[in-house]
Amino acid sequence: MLYAAALGGSFFGILLAYLAMLPLFVVGLSFGRLALMLSAGAGAIGVSVFGGVYPGLVYALTHAVPCVVLAGLALRNRTWNDGQTYWYPPGRLLMVTSGWCVALIVVGGVLLSSFGQGYKDSVVTLLQSMADAVQGQDQALVQPMAMADMAVILPGLIAWSWMIMATLNGLIGQTITRKLGQALRPSPRLADIEVGQRWIGVFALCVVIAFFVPGDVGFGAANVAIVMAYPLFFQGLSVVHSLLNHWGAGSLGIGLFYVLLIVLGWLAVAVIALGLAEPLINLRTRFAGRQNT
């Protein structure tokens, strides 16, 4: 019902659709995988019946299946020979979230490059059609050069919007289940986020390809790099929290930082760079005494 609210096109309906993952995460994190798969399947069938096959397919690819995968992984745990139970790491959950978007971008790019007018040109055409729908009678809303510049990062920005939606819904779902006393796993901590060296290596390779390879390959690599920066952003946030706590900034300092992050968009790039450098400089270990488990 939350997802179908957006089918009417109203702004309030779109806001409701942003929470469409929440019921699935609540079910999965409180009742387990089987209940989640049944709920996700019922949701996909319901959207298909009332909205059509295409909306149902989109719902399955962007809501149902990702929730089943993410919540299922979040419930994985292992009891080690030290007697402690270790749950699936939050850093890997972020990498899986990002990896889902990478797969969609790569598959979409291959299909558009093979059967369409090209990956980048298809995105530009999409932007142009959206601008034409809302522009004035006498003047274009967006100039062609600006349109091409916007198209360079559009798939990555859309992916970031989806990843933030998935992350927030998962965290809210975990909070609800914990408040109800039905959480099947402990809540993940920001300080425990670790991004693997291989992930960083592939990210760096995509950045190099994006700068030096022209055409659809470079365009796709640029957007893949944007998506792969998502876990690095959270690792950078973990470093920032450790530094602010070490300096005694408290909740006020952390709140001020997030205000600046919202106001100054470029600050997110600095946070990503900090997360990228963390495996080399180990600031969290130095200032927070954190031990890697």
C-alpha cells in the first residue's frame, strides 16, 4: 500500500512510498527469513495486481528482493570458539546494498549500449524528456550542455537516493523491532563499519577508468565509482564520530557536523576521502582504542 501510494503521482504519495521497505524489514528482523519471503512475495503480487506487471517488477527489483537479501544477511551469525556470537558485519551490509545498485547500473548499461542509442545518450534523452515535460513555453529549462553534465552522474545519484532509503528503512525497522522486544539481532554500530581492501581497490580502478576511458565504458565506470563510494562514506562517518568523541564534542558537536554536512554538500566528498584513507591511517584505532574483530 505504501508503494502503491506513489502510483498516483502526488507528493505525499511519493513520501509514503519512501517507507515502503519498512514493513518488510520489520517482518524480517522480528520474524525471520521465511516470514519475510512470504511478505515480499505478497507485496510484489499485490503491486502487480493493482498497478500492473511493470510496477510489480520494479517493486520486486527495488524493494522485495533487496529486503529479503539484506535482512537475511543481517540475521546471519556465527558463534566463535571464544564463546561470543558474531553477527554479519554492518560494513558488508552496506557493500551488499551498494553492490545491488552496481549490478543494476552495469546490466542497464550493457542493455542500453547493445540495443539502444548508448548508455550516456539514453540518460541524456531521459533528462531531456523530463525537462520538456516541465519547461516553459519560450525557454528551455536546462541547456543542452548542462544536460550532458547532469547525465554524467545521474545514475549514481539515483542509486544514492535508493541506498539511503534502504539504509534508513533498515535502521528504523531494527529500532522498531528492538523497542517491541522482538529483535532477532543486536543493532549494528557505526564504529564497527569496515570496508574491505578489495572493495577499495575496485573503487580506485573504476575512478581511473572513468577519467581515462571515453564513451559508455567511462560513463558506466564513473557511476559505478559513485555507487561504490557509499560504504566508504559511512566508514568516513565512523571516523568523524570517533574524532569528535575523542575531542569531547558530544552530541552537540555531532549534531552541528550533520547540519554542516547537509548545508555543505562538498563535505560528503571529504568524508568519503576520510573513509578511503582510514585503512592506512587507522584513526579510529588511535583515538577510540577500537579493536578489530
